[in-house]
Amino acid sequence: MNHIFTKKLTRYSFGTVFLLLVTLSSCIFAPMHKVSTFDLGVPKTIALRGIRLYVMPFMNNTETAFQMLYRTGKFQVEKDAYNRWIKTPGILVTSYLRDSFRCNKSTERDYILSGEIILFEINLEKKYTMLSVNYRIKHKGKYIIKKEATFKQTFDKASPVYFAEAMSKAVSTFAEDIKAELINYDKAN
């Protein structure tokens, strides 16, 4: 082989190996961040005598899929790359409500709940979480309730754990409001 060609090959090989080692070492020594996942916990059962509520999947019309969303200022919102929900907000609320109303047996008084999640965030400045929903309740093929509601829940410290806890309380309040609306409608009819 040509001596000049061998000398160039050695110089390029050395440079390539050096760059490869630098790249690998930066990947190995880069800080590792654990990704934590959260849900809304296990809800208490809501008993409705003689009323069965079917909960259809809620649509997720929020700005987030799985990442936690923090409002940090009047016009600033941030997504958390290291703390996320186990499911989308729509599925989280659907699961929570299904678990809340699951023990009721089918009767003549069956209702269907459907809706969409509009907002699912924590406001760090004002120290509350906010859940906004559009929902509808149908009975015998006719919508009896069409409503938009917002549920705020305060928290003690700004952390993902307190965010999940406060959001769970907001969804619980939503479930209790649904219960009250169904009981009131059922009594009136």
C-alpha cells in the first residue's frame, strides 16, 4: 500500500475513533431523569338507587396527551417532560367515573353520560388545578342535560404528586355533581 494513503487513513481513523469515543462518553455520562407516571387514584363508589349510569369514553380536547401541563404565568404554559399521566385526560376521567358508578344494576332508569375534557392543568401562580368539561346525559334517546362545567381544586405544594391528588379531588367533585343531577332529574320525572 501507498505510504501516503496509509498515513491519511490512520489520521482519519484516529479522528473518527476519537469522535466516536466522545459521543459515546457523553451519552453514558449524561444525567438520567426518571419519568414518573400518575393517575387519579381509586375513587369511592357512588351508589344510585334504581339508576344505572353508562359512561361513554370522554374525548380529550386538551393541549396535552400524557404530559402534565403547568400554567406558570398569565400567558405561559409548560409541559413536563419527566412527569406524565398514565393515560390521556379523557381516558383518566372516563375510568374514574366508570369506577365510581360501576355497582349500579341496569333498570328502567338507565342514563348515558358522554363528554369531552377541555382543560386539565395546574395553575402554579394561583395554586389550583382546573378541570373543564363539556358533558351530556341522555335518557331514553333524549338529552336531558347538556352542560359545561369547571372544577377547581387547591393544592399545598407545587409538585406532580399534589397535582394528581388535587385533580383527583376535582374529578370526584364532578362525579358528585353528576350524582346530584341524576337524582334531581329522577325525582322530578
